[in-house]
Amino acid sequence: MSGEMKRSGLSKGAPAPRFSDLESLREHLGDCARCSLGSTRGRLVFGVGDPHAGLMFIGEAPGRNEDLQGEPFVGTAGRLLDELLASIGLARSQVYIANVLKCRPPGNRDPLPEEVELCTPYLAEQVRLVDPKVIAALGNHATRHILGTDRGITALRGRLFQVDGRRVVPIFHPAAALYDQSKRAVLFDDFKRLRSVLEMPEENEPAHAGQMPLL
Ligand code: URA
């Protein structure tokens, strides 16, 4: 139904295979060819950062620079992400960064549902292993997938959600602010809110799963 919250995409589909650490999961993925992106990508982009970070960012999929370097958010959007992190006193090495897809879709097209379905168990396992208290969903695609909704990021940003015991904060994708300057200020504001969500004591947690306005 339009606009309705459903089950998180992270817990749908095949059960995530279990691993003892991120290195073993990465090793298991190997030179992944589980979907057709395996034959068009340059490098598989697994994830980067503190393996036990309290804050995990999830974007959509690697772009051209990420595909070349094998690391998420290293292009222009990534530089803005670094700036946003610095604005709340964090460095890339203190958080964990991953994407819904681990391989670049050709020409940066949108991820296909079958690609998302095949890749999600591995993202879900990354989330379980890192075990962040807070997930920042970057942009429409990641937010819709993680929250299991078809509502857009403009309606969801500025709010706090709970998914499987974790706080989820939807935020504009940094790439959106590269083309629309008005989104830049909103992004910096949203990062301030993210900082306060990180610092929020657990006793302030909403008692039930769902959403809580942050504005
Ligand atoms: N955009 C994303 O969603 N992820 C990246 O890693 C880079 C750009």
C-alpha cells in the first residue's frame, strides 16, 4: 500500500549466512558473480571503517570512483560525507560505511530488485557483525529498503525510526546536495540531529517500534 511502512528489507528474503567476522564474510563473497553485476563491475565494494562502530552509514551502490578504488563514498559525494562527519567531530575511521549493493550498476542506473534481493543477506550480516546502535540511511533507495516503505526521503528525513532494535535516521544522499545547494544546509542540520541521536540515552528510546519525529 502506498506510503505504508512494511518489514525492513534487511530482514526479508533469504536468511543471512552467519560469519564470525567481517573478514570471513568478505572472503566468502570472493570474486562475487551471484548476479550479473559481477561481470560489469570493476571492484567489489565491501565496506570500510570501524568494524564495531556505533554508527553505520548505508548508501545505494558504488559509483565510478568507488568501482575503481574498491571503497564506498570516495568520489565527490564521499568528500562531502567526510565534511559532514567532521562537522560532528567524527572521522571516516570511526564509523562503518557500506551500500545496499556491493557492485556498481552499469552507468549508475538504479539497482534492480533482483540485485538488491541477492545482495541484502550480506548487508544484513554486515549490520549484525558491526552491530551499530544507529544506522544512517543515505538517500531514497537505502531509506526505502531499510524501512520497508515506499515513502520518499523528503518526507522521512528529520525523523527517527526503530528497526530490529536499532535507531535508523534517514538523511538526504550527499550526492543530492551536489546538484541542489539548498539541500546542503539541510544535510548539515541532519548531521547535528544524528549526533544527538548517537548521544540519546537508551531510556529515551520510544517504547514501541515505529517512528518518532526529531524536528
Ligand atoms: N553513492 C552511493 O550510494 N554509494 C557510494 O559508495 C558512492 C556514491
